Amino acid sequence: DQGAKIRGHRVHLEEVEEAFLSFDNVNGAVSTVVGEEEHTHVRLMLEGDISEHDISDFSRRCQELLPPFIRPERIEAMAQFPRLSSGKVDRKAVQAMLKLSC
């Protein structure tokens, strides 16, 4: 379970990720929560052949899919996520990248 509390709301980050997995060219999604208290927000990393134009389009479309408090304030993309030796996505590494990005 990837639960988090954002501005008083209990959310599951899987909801954010699942919303974006339905978009073209998105092969994977990892989200994380950054900030503290009233400045808490979601950041999202997408995996796939995704352009800046795609990201803008995804941001507009997520307004219809997600409540305001869990809409990502920042969306980034990379061709391929780092993987563990088991072949699974290294979620901790992706989340660390999101927390470091400004």
C-alpha cells in the first residue's frame, strides 16, 4: 500500500499511477509525495516514449480523472525506469529522482 496524506486527504498513490497508465506511450508510472503539511503535493515519473507535448496533454486530461489534491504538480518522463536484479521497477530509485528534481 502506497498511502499518503495530502492536505488532510488520505490518498493511494496507485490511483494517480493507474490514471496515467491508460494514456498512449505510457509503459509505467511511479509517484511520490513531496513537501510538508499544507505544501504537500504529488510528483509523477512516467516511463515510455513521451514528449513534452504529451506531458502537457496528460496534465490537462488528468484534471478530468483525478481530484485536485492528488493531481501531480510535476510530471516527468524517462525512456526506461531503473530495474532491480529481479526485473521489477526500482520504485525507491525513481521516487528519489522525483524528490531531487526542482
